[in-house]
Amino acid sequence: MHLKKRVLVTGGAGFLGSHLCERLIERGCDVICLDNYFTGSKQNVMHLLDNPHFELLRHDVTFPLYVEVDEIYNLACPASPIHYQHDPVQTTKTSVHGAINMLGLAKRLRAKIMQASTSEVYGDPSVHPQPESYWGNVNPIGFRSCYDEGKRCAETLFFDYRRQHNLRIKVARIFNTYGPRMHPNDGRVVSNFIIQALRGEPLTVYGQGQQTRSFCYVDDLIEAFLRLMDTPDDFTGPVNTGNPGEFTILELAKLVIEYTGSKSVIDYRPLPQDDPKQRRPDITLAKAKLGWEPKVPLTEGLKKTIAFFDEFLRKQA
């Protein structure tokens, strides 16, 4: 009889996955970290490889998997436009076939399973801030649709597996998250700005930089995942996980320049297609059901993230 909880984390060598694996091991779990290394990296979990309670598996979730676990966190999917648009068909497959395969595994094992969904299910929202009850304003045929619609379909599958097979599911809708181990070339605004500033390059701002984003530090987000998985079986979500503090892109650019001590200037470019103008979570439900809200202010989180990228660039040099 095994006494430790056995947990599978798909996309476990990625930015969020590697932090989750760490926290689960700290909690006393046996962790199977699964990744195909499209955007994840062995480097992110290198420090865990000697731990007897950690196992690393190279596998793609679009193929069935046979392991024995008690809980599954399904995080596998490229999450930044630059990566998910690289092979849009594969992105949709990862969300949809990946969900089917992991739900099938959970069904066979009677395991509890969490889906890492996204604020992108709201599309370019006409409601602000976005509550879970909002159905979204989504373009099903645009350049971002492979990700948006893939994640929407995954949510559908999770709820149908619950209705049809009484599966224990949890769905977290993740809003912009940042922190150490972000992919350096993922085209996301925080990593983009920090790397540009550290290199003394102009910071690329689209439009006038008045579009807003809400930035959640990775440690806060992982805490929300763990609390969501611990909720009673009758609470499924979807639940918004993110920071309701709202900043314009221009404000973020100025903060990064200040904290890096960079001489960078701002380079204004035209707005890309389907780029949401506002993105801010309503976390009323997370506060009520998880007793959770973000604790790390943007100023503190940015400093930790800058320190990580500073070291990363030094090693590269």
C-alpha cells in the first residue's frame, strides 16, 4: 500500500509546471512530471532530478498514457502566441486530444483531475472585469483561435466527463502569470520587456500601450491550484485565478526600465489582430471558495523575475 499521494503533472517541465512540481514535493507527494519539451525545459526541473519522489517522463499528451496516480494536473499546452501559432493544428490537438487522454486516464483510475484553462476563453471581453459567468467574445477562426477554442473545448470535455462518468474535476482559468523560469522567447510582455531592458534594446509597445493586463506572480498562482484541488468534490470551477490589480502595458514598460536601471527607450508599434484591450479577473469566487487572493505585489515579483533573467543572460554570455 502506498502512503504518499501520487500526482501527475503534464507540462511539468514548463514555467508553471516546474513550480507546481516543487510545491507538490514540498507537500510530501510523489510526482510524475510529464513533458515533450516543446516549450518546457529539463533545466526547469534539473534541481529535482535527484529527489527520490520525483520522476521525469518524456511524453506527448496527444498520445495515451498508462501510469498509476491519485491526482492529475493537466497543464500541457504551449501558452504564448509565438509558440501556439507555430503549429496551430498541433496546439488544438494538445488541448483537445490531451484533455481526452488525461480524462480517460482519470476515469480508469478514478483520479481527481484539474484542467489549466485560460482567460483566453473570454476572448476580447466586452464585460470588464470578467466573471466566470461571462461566456466570452471569441473569434473561432482567427490566428489565436487554435489556443482559445482548444481550451474552450477542453473545458467542455471536462464537464461532459463529469456529467457522464461522475469524474472529479477542477477547472482553473489562468490570467497573465509571470515569474522566474518563464520561457525567454515566449513573446510575452513581461519576459519581452525584461530581456529588452537588460540588453539595452528599445521596449516594444503595441498601440499607445493603453491596453491593460493583470499580472499574477507564479507563487500566488500555484497556491490557487493547490487550494482548488483540495476543495470538496462538489466544487468544480471554473474559477478565475489571477491578480485583479490592473496595469497598462505602458506602466509596466516604465517599471521594468526603472527596476533594471536600463537606458532603453519605448518603441511604439501597430496593434496585432485580436489582441484583447482589457484583461482583468473577477476573483470573487476564488476568494469565497478557495480563501485565496494574490499576495505578491507587482513591484516585488518584477524584481525576482528580473534577477532570474539577469542570471540567465549572464550564463548565456
